[in-house]
Amino acid sequence: MSSERDWLASAGIRPRKRLGQNFLLDPRIPELIASRASWAPGTPLLEIGPGGGALTHALLAAGHPVLCVEKDSALVAVLRRRFAAEIASGRPLVREGDALELDSSVIDELMSMTTATRVTPAPEVVDARSVPSTPAPESHTPVTPAPGMKPRVAGNLPYTITTPLLLWCYANARHLGGAVVMVQREYGDRLLAEVGTRDYSSITVWTRAHAVVRSLLRVGRSSFWPRPGVESVVVELRFPDPPPFAGDRATLEKILRAAFSQRRKMLQNTLATGLDIDKSDAIALLQKAGCEPTARAETLDLEQYSRLVRAWANGPASR
């Protein structure tokens, strides 16, 4: 852990609060992520915010082609030095840019990465200006993705951009196989929440509409520099085909926003206000969907919200 921090410091890197940077130092965490994720050999990976490259190293060592997107130009320089051998091989490993400005073309670029390189760690470098854990290309074993293999997303997501990045993944879910992301534990609890619990929210239902979710591991505060105020959790999102929800997503989003706008109120009231309909129409809508008008938003599962979407499309409130 100290060597990872030492070479970052020697390169003049300091965590930037404005970018929500907390560098992962514990080498066991990236290895666990790479081993526990349900990725087939050679799966192309888009890594968001690689930081100093701790996870990047583990993903490359596991045989995955990796395309990193990093916003901090100073870190881009460090990454290009650390993975100079991989970049020299002709693979587009590091790109400077804002992950929030990604478009679907990055997925096409990932699909063009047809091989990956297995790497072995180099001996420790004495020169403090060099990266002590730089992977050396001593052996190269091409790993060819299976036909039709979809790329995945990976990354340690800053809290301030977690939701926008997940929404980008969901919007492109039909082109992606899934994502493995590290998020603050409280946010992870919302993604993993069960119906009827305090953490169950609109993002829970929206996530279930696109993905099957599971927890991979929890990560303590001491694994980062600087130490964050909360613990983190690594979750895996798998995007099945067909998706869990096949209805109109715009309507689902509208209903979820209305339903969870005031959690303490009954759905007959929140839907009437949020959908701008009479209370009697909201009651009729809920009854048509087989839902109790006096229920609250956190007590409905995805199937019940799906029925609400269908009822809205076929009911008087839609005309």
C-alpha cells in the first residue's frame, strides 16, 4: 500500500477533492475484483476513472483488453508511463476525457479490441521517479473474445457522478454485458435494497429494470488515500437479454419520479400530484394495475411498476 502511494507522490500526484479522488492503495482489492467478476476471458473493459492504475493493472493481468478514460491530465501522464509497454503494442489503453461526455462510439472502439495481453509484474524499480509496480510485458498471451461478447464497464466511481454514469450504462445496456463498479456503501445499499426497506428507492427500481445486481465485496476506508468518510462496496450489474423490463422506459421513469417524490405519502396522492391527474384517476390507475391505492412507493416491486406502466398506457389518464 505504501509503494502505491509513494510512487503517486513521487510523480507529483495529490488527491484532488474537486474531482472526488480517493486512490485505491490495497493491492488485494483489485485482484479480488478481477477474480470475482463474472467476466469471460478476453472481455473488453471500459474503465472509468482509473486513477493511478491499480485496478487497471489487475484487469490487464487477468487477460482483459482495457480502455481507460481519465479526466485528470496529470494522471493520464502517469498512466501512460505506467502502461507504456501496452500502449506501445498498439492498443488504445488510456484516453483523456470526461466520462460524463462519453457517447456510444466508445463501445464500438471497445468491440474493436479483439485481443488482450497477459502481463507479469516487473521487479521493483529503485528509481523513485519510476513506477515501482510497473507491469512488464514479459509474456504475451492473446485472449480472443468469444463471438458476440459484449464489453463491460469497470471503475471506482466518485460519488458525485455515480448516478449519471450508471444512467449512461443503463441507456447503453443493450450494447454492454454489464458493469462492476465501486461505490459508496450507502449508495450500494440502495442498488441492492429489498422491497419495503428504507434503502429501496427509485434508483433501485430503475436499476432492476435494466440489470441483475449482486455484491462482490466491501472495501474499508483504510484502503484509500485519502481515507473517505464512509466505506465502499463493489457491485456487479449484469445486463441480461432480454432486459428485466420490456415496457416504455419514459413512462416508467415518470411514474417512479412521481411515486418516490414524497415517500411518506400514499401512492394515490403522490401519483395524482406527480402525474398531474385527479386523485380518482390515480386510484383507478392503481386498482387497474392490481396495486393498493393506500400503498407507498417502497412497497411495490418491478413487476407492479410494470403493471402501472401498462395501465397508464391503456387507461383514461393516458388520453
